[in-house]
Amino acid sequence: MTGTKQTVAAPRRESRRMPAIWRALPLAPLLLAAAWTGPARGANDDVSGFGVLQAELARLGVDVTRMPAPLHSAGHNKAAIVQRGNGNDASISQKGGSNAAGIGQQGNANDATIEQSGSGNLGAVLQVGNSQSAAVAQTGSLNLAYVRQGGTRNDGQVTQGGVGNRANVLQNGSQNQAQVTQTESALTGQNSGHKHHGKKENRHDENEKENRHDRDDEPASFAQAFNEALILQQGEQNRASIKQAGSVNNAAITQAGSRNNASIAQYGAANQAQLNQMGDAQIAAVTQTGYLNQAFINQAGQGNQAYVRQAGSANQAAVLQYGTNNYVQISQAGNGLHTIVTQVGDNNRATVVQGH
């Protein structure tokens, strides 16, 4: 374990590359993404899965892989819903102009809701399996929210406000939960979604499927946001939460296993956080306030815990733990502070406090 005070040069704002101190560290996200095997197969699934739903939405005029027309091109909203199975529930409501929303569901008792106001937003939900729930709520302009879930009783929620935010939630397994909240200023409430399981009939409601451009319904003006969030989970009963308020913040959580819990909260501008967990019953949490702070946690094993809290600017913290029941807590307040903690084995404990 090392914990030293050191002044580091603030990275350029336009650069989103991994900080120099992390480039040699073992990273899990690409490995986890490569291990994504797709949704669990069931009686209502076929070999095409998500691809069929995506293609059917595109034929109905909503391509969930492409953003709508830019703001200067005034146009109508577009909405499409495709459902295959029994007891599924889908709802789309849009105000403003040039928004696009698509919901594709295959299986039984799935529920999806998309609500959008503003211009040039894209909301998409694809679900294959049973008793899953997804909710997307976006206000502002040029925001993207994409929720894809396969399995049973997964829950994915995205709430965004501002300009140019990006949120991706990918879950495979059972009883996983993921939530993303991104705004350009102070965080408001969280969208709990709507869950209606076990219904006997499919139902869909496309409110204002071809709405006219209505300036009165558009939000006035937003400070720039451009936050990005990614949650990727595979397994059972994993929990992930990302909350970002400010501009140009980046957050990513990847988890594989069971009963893992990860959370990122960032307030300010140009902060970056990445949490990777592979195993069971692990906890990772990052809270950052200020500018240009960077945090990285990588854990593999069982029962490991890591907590990072940073306030100020240009602080860096990295945690690597492999084994069982290891514990790390890092708290840094100031500017240009730098900590790396590595633990391999069982029942290790490390605490680092730096700053005022």
C-alpha cells in the first residue's frame, strides 16, 4: 500500500484517456463485455433475440442505433413499440420535436416506459425474458438513453436532463437493478418506473406518435451537461447506481457474479470514475466533488469492500483487491493528491486519509 501527497498536472479537459497511473493496471470492462452471452433463452425467445426486435423497430421508423435529426432540423417525434408474448406493458409519451423512442419486448409480463420532452432525444428499451421493468425519462436536447435487459425480473432506470448526456444500461441474468441519474445541475428526484407484472393482455400506448413541433412544450434553456454513464451487469441480484450532476463527467460500472453492489456519485465537471467487480457479495463506492478527479476500483473475489471519497481538483485514487474480505477506504480533500492501494489475499485492511 502506498499513500503519498503529490502534485499532478491536471489532464486536458478534451482528453478522456485513462490516467497515466492506471494504464498498466488490469482492467475488467472489456473482458466482461466479451463475456456477455446474451439473454437467457426461454420459451418465447428465438435465435435472433434482440436483433429481431431492433430490426422490427427500424422498419417502423425508429432506429435505436442512431440519434434523431439535429436541433436545427425541426421535425416530428417518432415512436414505435413491438411486443411478443403475453402480459407485456409499454408506454411512450413525447413532447417537443425531433425526438425518437422505441420499445421492444419479448416474453411475458415485461414493463417499459419512456417519457421525453425537448428536442433530438433518443430513448430505447429492449427486453427479452420475463417480468422485467425499464423506465426512461429525459428532458433537454440530444440525450441518449439505452436500456437492454435479458433474463428475469431485472430493473433498469435512466433519468436525464440537460444537453448531450449518454446513458447505457446492459443487464443479463435475474433480479439485477441499475439506475442512472444525470443532470446539468443539482440532482432532483429519481424515477422509480412502473411495474405491472402478470397481466393477461399486451397493451401499448403511443402518446402523440407523430407530434407536431411545439415550442411551448420545450424546456427553456439548459447549461451544458454532456455526462456519460455505463452500467454492465451479468449474474444475479447485482445492484448498480450512477448519479452525476454537472458537465463532462464520465462513470462506468461493470459487475459479474452475484449480490455485488456498486455506486458512483459525481458532482462538478470532468470527473471520471470506473468500478469493476467480478465475484460475489462485493461493495464498491465512489463519491467525487469538484473538477478533474479520477477514481478507479477493481475487485475480484468475495466479500471485498472499497470506498473512495474525493473533494477538490485533479485528485487520483486507484484500488485493486483480489481475494476475500479485503477492505479499503480512501478519503482525499485538496488538489493533486494521489493514492494507489493494492491488496492480494484475505482479510487485509487499508485506510488512507489525505488533505485538510
